[in-house]
Amino acid sequence: MSRTAEKERSTAETQIRLSLDLDGGESTIGTGVGFLDHMLDLLARHGRLGLSIEASGDLETGAHHTVEDVGIVLGQAIDLALGDRAGIRRYGSALVPMDESLAECAIDISGRPLCIFDADLPATSIAGFDTELAEEFFRAVANSAKLTLHLTVGRGTNAHHMIEACFKAFARALRAAVELDPLESGVPSTKGTLSQ
């Protein structure tokens, strides 16, 4: 069973082409936002995803549109690649330290979009990536993939470390949630569906 997806999004602000394989593969990332590229590469590596992203956008106005739209397209691809959700574990969680920072992520592939992002990030910019964009990214992914997502940074002082811990925790939790469960033959829900 192939769990792959290809998505494109073209607006007056951004142009994005993305391919995703939930079961692994190569990672090639190019968004024009260096810090975002670094975080997406971490996401692919720790989530064991095959992920290819080509994005261009109106970076002269800042990275907001590119970051949010990449999150939207990634979420759409996750949703598409999961199909009817049959056989997945559905839930995943991870606690990830990154030096002085500690992030915790819990995911339910529920069909009900929700993002609770609790992180007291220093208000700064990392190579053009405003730290407030981390929440925008995860909210866009959760909404488009129809995930219930709780992401918390319990401690930290370095914004780079705190955001990196978020991406790694999300990657590990997603990896667990999308994993195929050999004991689950159907959709892991009493409703019989997780796609709505």
C-alpha cells in the first residue's frame, strides 16, 4: 500500500510543490527560508519521511506567507497520504530535549483539527524566521491534516533550541501516529471513520 501524496499550491504570494512518503525516502528541501529548511529537514529525518519541497514566495515582505503556506500544503499531503486511516496507530507522543529546551508533542489523527501551541518563545528573528511563525506553521499543518495537536515547550531560553525541540517532538509523535499497527485491520475509531 502506497502512502504517498503530491500537492501543489499557487497563489499571488507563494508557489509550492511538495511530495511526501510516510514510509521514508530522500529529503530535499528548498523554501528560500534557511531556518525553515533546517527545521523541515529535521522533520523528515526524525519522522522518517520522504519529503521534497520546492517553494518560492514574497520573502521581501517577510517569511510569514511562505512558512504558513508550506504548513498548509504539508498538512494537505499528510491528509491525502493517510487515505482512509485504516491500520494506523492513530496516537503518537514524544518528549524531546534540545540542550536546555524541552518540548512535548501529542498527536491524535482524529479528523478534528486543533492546535494547542504552548511555548513562551523569545520574540526574535532567526535568519529571517520570526519565532512567532513556529505556531503559524504547526497550526497550518494541524488544520490541513485534520490533526489534534498539542505542542508544549516546558522550558528553554534559546529560541533556536526551543523551536528545534518542537519540530523534533512533532516529527517523532507523527511517526508514531502514522505507523501501521499489525493488530489493527480497520480504522481505529468506534465511529468507523477518522477522515471527518
